[in-house]
Amino acid sequence: MLMIRTIVRPEKVYEVMQSLLDAGYPAVTKIPVVGRGKQRGLRVGDVVYDELPKEMLFLVVPDNDKDFVIRAIMESAKTGNEGKFGDGKIFVSSVEEVYTISSGQQETELKLAEAKEA
């Protein structure tokens, strides 16, 4: 299993979430965040905006769904055809174990895939 974390522009978050829902991934955690990327913030005249608002989305997917999910995120989060600075990042990391608190059951990659298909 993999955890995919993506940081996107606030104005793109609902488009990304709808794209994930349409692709069969309804389970997403969304957190408002602030930060800066390689561009080191944004300068407008004499004012520097050092911390820009973004949204972070988390989801756990089976390993073999990684490329499909990343493509869905990239297509919906990109600004215009070429993209722009500040469109965001995607981070992928391994998930060793997942448990459902209410049932106490350990989730498996097979259960995630079955839930996606339901």
C-alpha cells in the first residue's frame, strides 16, 4: 500500500477531489496548509508573501494504482496546459500497516482494492 500526499492550490482542491472521486477514490483527507516552494514565496511590488495558502490531500491506495492516481491528480491540479509555479507537489511513501479504529481490523491491500470497486 502507498500513501499519496499532494499539495495543491486552494482553487484547485475541489477539482482534484472530484477527479479522485470520479476515478474511484472517495477516501481523501484534506488539510489547509501554508508554505513556500522553490520560488520562495510571492513578491507583489514591495510586499513579499512568504507563506502561501495551499491544501494538502492524503489518500492510501494499492501499489498497482499509484500511476493512475498520480495522473488523475496531475491532470486536475495543473494550471492551464503548461502548468505554473506553485501548482504543487506529490509525495509517495510506503504504508506498512492500516487499521480501522471502529472495528479494530487490520486493512490489507486487497481490502482497499475491494472498497474502491464497491
